[in-house]
Amino acid sequence: MVDFEKIIPREYTYPRAAAQLAEGEKEQCFAEAAALLKEHNAAVIAHYYCNADVQELAEKTGGFIGDSLEMAKWGRKSPFDTLIVCGVRFMGETAKILSPEKRILMPSLSAECSLDLGCPGEEFSRFCDENPDRTVVVYANTSAAVKARADWVVTSSIALELVEYLSSRGEKILWAPDRHLGAYIERMTGADMLRWQAHCVVHDEFKAQALEKLRAAYPDAAVLVHPESPAAVVAQADVVGSTSQLIRRASSLPQKTLIVATDSGIFYRLRQACPDKEMIIAPTGGEGATCKSCAHCPWMAMNGVKEIRAALTASDTASYEIQVPEDVRRGALVSLNRLLEFSDDLASGKIPRTRK
Ligand code: 13P
Ligand code: SF4
């Protein structure tokens, strides 16, 4: 039996965040980074949780900002030789798995994710071996080795549809690693799910009682929640979804105030999508609670424009370049390709959409 209490760390030592650019240095830093990107035929792919200046650089230099599924898709079809993946390590690995011919650099290879760290390959493999009758579905926030052991990879933007689809075929699911997202999918789909118990250090900190109080103070606000949050927070949401889904839905909501339970990096794009709305981050420190990762992922915060510049000027790129052993890459490619095909089939209508 896998003992989650023993495997999943309770505490993490957080890294130092990248310095934000001061107004006075921004123009020159951007110009230098843009020239380097051009010289290397490179593009920046940034997740919505990155610092605003990283997202702005991606936007101004022909790169891309998106959720984890969109980042993977964009990277795969982009014509650039080098991709600078600004996010956390599993996002860089995913880019490498899908585009082995490209050079994948990250501003820091130490940008982890507590879901990935909370689901080590060996223990996960044992969990799968103990439950051979279950279809193994893992969240994208996992190592390449865990993906290689899985039947399917999903992102939060597509998890409900995929599990509904598998469940309708009579399949029982083994889910990993996020406990809240897994429980949410189980509640929404009624699927038979055996769930790993890791958590996201950012979303796990949102506090339901404090959110209730905030809603009472802003009774006309809409509440937007990422499903990695605890069930009692999700239960208060007007919209639950992946980062892209939250941004898309926000602009069509009639409410002028948004309470947002996800990483505050999302405000960069959310403000562009809804310039006339007031945005408030959901509370992370309830009464008596402590918060060490207050609505901003400590590993996403390692991505900075100066670090991008350093990766592109390094004489030896080994400390920036993502490598995935070929046998692991091939294994992970199978489950990732299933995700991408499933996503294409949903978009084309080949598989009917069960949700908005
Ligand atoms: P998305 O798939 O919604 O981009 O989320 C990734 C992530 O790391 C959320 O914490
Ligand atoms: Fe992982 Fe949470 Fe950071 Fe997303 S926000 S990368 S799930 S630790």
C-alpha cells in the first residue's frame, strides 16, 4: 500500500524569486532580450502565472502566453529552433517530449511544482502496479517518468470531458496527483476514481471561511476558482475552470467585480480581457492560518526577463536546457499524444462536448 503521508512533503523550501524589472531598466532589458531571441530564432512561451514583465516580453516578441495545454500545442507547431519555456519544469519537459528536435531552455531548471514533487515516479509506479484494473490518468503537472507510466495525460481544461468519456466506456480511473482536482472531477462526473493525494501549494491555501466573508463584503462580485482549490472554495464559485477558461468566461460575466482564487499572475491577462472590472484576489490567510505561498507560485516566480537573457547568452546552456532521456520521452509521448488527439477531437466535434 502506498503511504501518502510518508511520500508527500508537507513543507517546501522555496527558492528566491526573480527580480522584477525596475521601470528605468525595462526598455533596455526588453530590447536586449528581443535581439537575442531573434539571433537564436527563439520564442518565449509563458504561463499565465509568470510575472507580468515575462508575459509582456512574450507578447511583444512574437511568443505566446497560455495555459499548460495551449503552451504545449503552441510549442509543438511553432517554427522556432529554440523555445524559452517560462513556467515550471513539467512545462519545459512537455515541450521537449513533443518537440525533441527543438532546444528547450528554461530561465531556471529548479522551477518545480509541488504536484510533481508530491508524486515521485517509483512510488507512483507501485501504486499503478497495485491497481492494474484501472486506467491511469495523470495531470500534466507531473514528471516525464510519471507521464510515461500513464495511459492518459490531462490538463485542467479538459479533465472533466476525458474522465466522463473514459467512465462512459466503463473504465475505472486511477488519478494522480492533485487531490482537490481529483475530488472535483469525481464529484462532477461520478466516475469511479482512486486518487493520489498531493496538493498545489498555491491553491491549497485559499480559505473558504475568509472567502465567505469577502463575498459578504462584495455581494455583487463573481467568484472565479481554479479546481486545484479545496472543495469548500470551489463550492462558492460562479465559474470553475483552467486558467484560460477563467479568462474567457470573465469577460462575458455581467458582474463588475471579480474575486479570483488562483495565482495572481493571471491578473496580467485578466485585466487585458476585462479592463473595466475590479479584481480581488481570494483570501489565502484565514483567521489563525499561515500562508507561505500567498496566491503566487514560488517556482513560477523564478522566471524573469534577466534570467531569459542569461539563458540566451550562456556559453554553456547545460544549466538552462531541458533534457529528457529518450526511452522516457517516447513513453510520455504516447499519453501526451492521446491528450492532444482527444483535445482535437473535441474541437472538431468528433467527440461531442459535454461541457461549455
Ligand atoms: P492550467 O492548466 O490551468 O494552466 O494550470 C496549470 C497549473 O499549474 C495550475 O496551478
Ligand atoms: Fe504547481 Fe501549484 Fe505552482 Fe501550478 S501553481 S505550478 S500546480 S505549485
